[in-house]
Amino acid sequence: MTVSVAAAPAGGRLSSGALRNLAQAIRGNRKATVGAALLLLFILIAIFPGVIARDNPSADIYARALNPSFKHLLGTTALGQDIFAQVIYGTRQSLIIAIVAGLLATALSVLIGVTAGYAGGLVDNVLSLVTDIFLVIPTFPLIIVIAAYTKNAGDWVLIAVLVATGWSYGARQLRVQTQSLRNRDFLVAAHLRGERNGRIIVFEILPNMTSLLVANFLGAALYAVLAAAGLQFVGLGNPDIQSWGTMLYWAQNNEALQAGMPLWAIVPGVCLALLGAAFALLNYAFDEMSNPALRPVRRKRGR
């Protein structure tokens, strides 16, 4: 994912205008609109799962391997659990992992990347070396090793693993963007006014990188969705937690496709794909916000 960010003229401060620009960018891009609608749908399902599914997703009280019916919209599992209820209740866990891991990875990227770009000198060299080390480490094998060592330790350990392996790319982008802003006139003026470095970073630099920060969050959340589901699918998550990844794990262990229960495996896989697509499609809005050159190109193509 490549995002180019144009800095605001001077002292870019967060305002309602930025939110209006964001809303306009989403409404003006069909793919971003679809992504926002999908994400909103999953958020509503995660907040109100009991309104949609009345069954207990963990209760094995029904006949096993039932076909879809009015009572069981997606059938039942090999253990007698309602598949529809598992999908609905699994939305919350999958979304929490994605959002929390995405936010924490973005915060770590900001802390390291912006500090390195703004401080320069020895601090920049040390933090850049750490970032480069994490960039060249094979990520997924490292995730598997750490997750296997902490198997069944809970969601927070899984999130910590995803954050530790997902911050470096965003930190590199933010460092470069901070370096491009460091000598701008409005930052020089802030120094002359005697503002502290922390205030300059928070109120002058970060607002000028809003679209890049959001793009980094979306990329980190997408990475967390897929990586967490992959770890849970191979049995390195907590199998007792209700999520789409653990559904795939149990479906694979019980040979759902061969045993005539394909929806047990297909539906959570489709949900993971749709949630990943929601995060990916939203990036189009931020590409359009941060790179105005994309807007006339799209209009010409539509003519």
C-alpha cells in the first residue's frame, strides 16, 4: 500500500473541516463507500449480536450436522452448535482484534517513526536501525514461533504478537513524512514561539499526516484480521474463544467440507474476506484525500 501525503500549509490543526473532507472523500468514491458500509455493518453486528442471533453459540444442544433450515439458518456443527449464532457472535471478537491491534500498531508506529524523523541524529539512527531489523525479519514465521510459545494464552497475547510484528512499515512511512515537514515554515515559527517539542509534534506535525495515519491504521487492521485468523486456523489461538478463525479451526478439525457441513467453513471465510475488503476499500478515500492528482485522473476515465 503506497500513500502519498501532501502537507497542509501552516499549523495544520484538527478541525471539523477535516472530518467533512473525509466524509466527502468516502461519498465521492464508490469503493470507499462500499468499504465504509461493510465496516459499519460488521460494527453493528458486533455491538448487537443477541438481537440478530438468539441461540448460544457455545451450546451443543441441537442435533449434529443439521442442514440449513428456518430454525438454523446455516445448519449446525458436528458438535450440535448453531452455525449462524457462531458467525454472529464471532464478529465481535474478530473486529476487536482488528481494531485494537490496528490502533496499538499505529500508535507504536507514530511513537517510533515520528520521534526518529523529528529528533534526527543519533536518536534517528538507533530507531531506524530497530525499524529496519523488524522490516527484514520474516514476519509470519516469527508470528508462528511466538504464538506457538504462548499458545492458548488469550487474546491480549495474540494482539501483542500482531502489534510487535506489524508496526515497522508504518513507522518507516511516518519517519519519512516527518522529515519532509521538519523544516517547514510553520514548524520554524513554532520553534521561535518557544513551543515545546511534544506540543509541536501533537498539534503541528500529526494533523498534517492525518490521512497517512488513518491509512496506516487500516493497513495494520487488515494485517491483524488475516494474521489472527491464520493463527487461529492452525490452532495457535485460543480455540475456546468464539471468532471466525476458531470456527475455521474447528471446521477443519471436524472435516466440515467432507462431512456435508460446508457452510461451517465457507461462511466465516467469506466474513473474513468481507471485513478485510472493508479495510482495504476504505484506503481509496484516503488516497484521494492525500493525493489530489488521483481525482482528475478518475474523472477522465469515467468520461
